[in-house]
Amino acid sequence: MALQKGWYWPWLLAGGLAAVVGVNSYMAVIASSDANGSVVEPDYYRKAVAWDSTMAVQAASDRLGWRAQASLAEAADGAAALEVRLTDAQGAAVTGAAVEATLIHNADAATHIAVALTDLGDGRYGASPALAHLGRWEVRIAASRAGAHFVATEHTDLVAPGGA
């Protein structure tokens, strides 16, 4: 008995669909078994509900005209050094502020490291957070001085000494 012309089309379609289901199942298993990055915000629901107040704080911060510049460096002994430079709308150093920062590694977003920064003078504030990874970090900065509240988010890289 001879096979009819086009007999393979149903099998080709079924095989293609099976391949798609197989690949997607594999990707779902890999994605759900990865502990890193599965939580970006500790309580994203609460943050979403408070979105309007978050935007009001950001708008008030923007009206101040302050600017923040964050940098991370690793010393030869392996300790990390975070430095934040604050300037006002005229470019003058913001001194005497209470500054805090939260650091989040881009590849390990489940880890949030909160630090209080020390006034180093001339608008510079610093801390030595215990950071487990080199690479790209998000630095969320909150500063207060004389009733003025400033928030900013900066991105910076932590590289090994002598690294590029």
C-alpha cells in the first residue's frame, strides 16, 4: 500500500507544537528554580498601592533641584567604598545632610543593603558597605536637611582594583 501525498503534514505540525511546549516547559523550570532576581522589591504590592505618594515625594525632591552622583570602588583589601556627592540647584555642595542609601545588585535583586552615610565634607558622603558581588549596582539615595527631603536613584559599577 502506497502512502498518500502529504501524509507527513499532521505529524510535522504535531512535532512543531511538541517542540514549542518542550522548550517553554524547560524555560519555565529554569526561571522558577533561579533564586536570584526572583524578588526585585521586598513588598512590591505595598509600593504599588503607595505609588501616588511615591510620585509626590519624587516631585518635591525634583523641585529642590539637588543632584546626586554615586560611585563605588573596591580597595585592595576587598572592602567596598560608596561615595555620594550631593549638589544643589546652583551646583554648590550640599553639606550637613543626613544621607542613607540602599544598594541593589542587578544580578541579585533579592539582596537589599541599607547603609547610613557619613558626612565627609564638601558635599561628599561615604560608607563602606559589605558587598558580595562586583558589577552593576543600583543605589537608592535618600537625603534630608532642614526639612528638605531628596531622593534619587543612581547606577554605578563596582570593579576590582585596576579593573576597567
